Amino acid sequence: MPLPWSIPRARRELRRRGLADDAIDAWIALHTRERFAGDYFRRADGAPWRVRDYQRASIESWARRKVHCDGRDVGKTTEIEVVACWAMVALPDTEMLIATQCENHLFPLMHRLQRRFKATPEFAPSLVEMKQSPSWFFRFSNGFLLWGRIAGPRGMNFQGLHVDWQIVDEAQEMTETAWGELYQALNGDGRRWVYGVPNGLRNTFHRMTRIHDAEQYNWPSSLNPEFTPEKEAELAALYGGRASPGYVHRVLGRHGEPAHAVFALDDYLACIRDDFDFVDAVAHEGDDFAPPADVPDGEYYLGCDLGFARDPSEIVVYRNAPPHLMNVLRLRLDGVNYAKQQAVIEALDRAYRFRLIGIDAGNSGRAVAHQLMARDESWCARVRAFEFGGATDAGVLPDGSRARRRVKELMTELIQRRMAERTVVFPPIADREQQYAAHTYYVGPDGRVVYEKGNDHLIDADRCAALCHYLDTQEDEAPSSLGIGLGVF
């Protein structure tokens, strides 16, 4: 019924079509999503779910184009869950696509829907088919189809779809090529609802928040009733102040100052391979960790970004396989103390016999690096504790002097260059893709590149490994190939 949503208007139209009052009441009950959610959704305490006042207009919307530019933790995912379940009941013989750029964004949402469809007695009998691989798919007895897909390289996973409703989550991470394929996957009279948290990029999501004929919403995190002054103060401190990009983007839900993507996500995706042996492991404080046995001979480099109480530790191992640098191990440590972090690195060294070991010299990294270097001279010769804010040699200039580069910019450019040349090989790790997609920078008033604070622990471990390989092999490179520019900066 293609009318702007209004209960009085719907009631008049249905009465004109000859429906009795009880049938009209049932129709309106079904097509009022707030009432639908109250009937079939429950809060954690078992009480019926209730829409918050600021959510009501959005959840009841019938707009063909709708864009959310919000802070974190305001109820976007719950709205998507409600709308998808409602469409499954109210829109038979139609198709809906839930799309994201990264697997880490798609899986939690689709898993929630899977639980909802199976656990709700009124929904479960209608579910006649479900798949998770190669992509999420639900088919229901009334002909409703629900797809869940990540973009894939250059949006290829959207090719071949023709749906009536698109819901795009974490839209700020979508690449331009993915958007191009997504546009063509929507039927001519279909709906596209877009949800995102700004990241400073002036990309398609940013442009969509400026489209006047789309219904626009901005929900800052402070709208959540559980957002306390204490939480606000903590976030302000973590992001570096209330005027910092992270706070403006993720708390206020505003675009803030323009930022730039550090890495080209299409280049990253082109470097993904799954045809080689790779270890992806997670360990906690009480876990025993055993490094791989029978490690092939080769030149290996270790990169570490170490944390403890608040942040995880990310450890990566790369093998030199000219012209490629291949990531053969990723180990994430959660809540692991410094002594055990050191023991893990020593165990990995016994297996891989690293040529160099790179450690981000933050508080945790500096402590572990000092302990390793105190063991003996061989460790002193191989451990490099990198001060990301410092400078390092970067080759020889034509006049014979040494070029100096800021460490974090240099190690970032090393990864960028290898990605562009397709000489780095990444296994398919959802965490890494999410971090590379979201990593941004801006140029400060003094002309220095400033990388936004956030979830970049795995990137920092990659940075350390890439710089170790560079320092170990640069003497074999011609000076003209080293470069002293800023690459994409």
C-alpha cells in the first residue's frame, strides 16, 4: 500500500476497500511496527520491548530513502532487527538485502536474526530454508526472502541480486565500487535504508547524509537512557577530548573535520589469499599456548602491539617469500600479563627463529621489550622497540646524507606500497579487514599526519613487522627504490 504512513489515512483507505472494522484493526496492528515489536520482542528482563521516544518516527517510517548518521549504541541494530522480522510477516513474496562491507559487521546482526527466527514460536514454523555459506539466506513459507551479504572485492557479492528493500549497516565503511554494485541490486520502486556512524571521510555515506529528498536522522549517543555522565566523561578522555574526531564521530554522530582513508580497501582485498597455511589463534590469561610445530625454514619477522588490561595484544608473524611478504600467523592475547606475553614471544622465537622482532613501544610494549633485551646480546640485536611518534633513517639522499622519516608514517607507507604492488599476502581475517577499512587520518595545523585513535591494534602489529623487514633488507635495495615521499599522504 504505497501511501505515506498514517493510521487515520490507512483506516479510511481500508474501509473504502470494504474491510470490516475487526479486519482493519488487525491490519493496522500488523503494520504498526512499534506494536509488532511489543508483541514479539522481549527485553533482557523478559518485559515487552518498548520503543524509545526518539526511535518512534524512524521505526514507523515508510520512506523510500532513509539515512541514519548516528553515534554508537543508540539502537540502530535493534531497529534493523525489528524491521527485518516485520517485513518477513507483512511483506510476503518480496526480497530484502542486509548489506555490510565487512564480515565483522554482518555476522552479529544476522546471528541475532537467526536466533529470533528460530526462538520465536510464531516465526519458527515459517522458516523453511536457511544458509550461512557462502552467504546468509533465509526463505520463508510466505515467499519472503532475506539475504545477508558482505560487499566482497569491488562489491561483487551484490551482483545478480534484485531486491525490493536494501538495508545497509555500517555504511561509512562501504567502498565506492561496492556502492556502485549495490545501486544496481535494488528494484526500481524499492527502498534503501542506510545506517552509519561518521568517520570523517567525505565518501558516499557522507553525500547520502546531505540528500534532501531522503529522510534524515541524527541520534547522538546521549539519547540512550543508559548513557550516564560518567560514561560520557570516560569517552571524552579516551577519544582525546570532546572536540576530538573520535568523540565527534562516535558519540555525537556528526561528520566533524574532513579525514582521509589511510588504506585503499580495494587494494587490501586484492591481497587476500586463502591458499596457504595460516594460524589464527586467541589466548587468554589461563590458556596454554603452543607455537606451530614443524615450521618451514625461512626468514620470519615478528610484529607486536601489546596491551593488557584494556587493550588486547596483537602478534603477527610474516615470512619473507620474495617478492611477497606473507602473514602466516596472527595471535590475539586478551588480558594476558607482561610475563606471559614475554613467554609467548620466546616460544614463537624458538619455532620461527625471527630475524627481527618489532614491538610498539607503548607502556606494555616497552616493558616487554626491555625484559627480552635483558636476556642476552642476541635478543638485544634482534628486538626493535619502535617509538611511533619518533623518527628513523629512511635511505640515503643524493648528497649522501641520511633521510629521516617519522616512524609511523614510514611503516604505514611500507604497507600501502606493498598493497598497491600486490606484494603483501593477507589471510582472510575479519578483524583485520574491519580495522583497515575504518583507519583514517587528517593533517594537523603543523602539517603532520595524525592517525585517528581507535581499534587499530592489528594494523600496528603489521606496521612493526613491515618495518622490521624493511630495516633488515633495505641494504639490498637500490636507494632510488626506497622513496622518501609520503605516498598517499
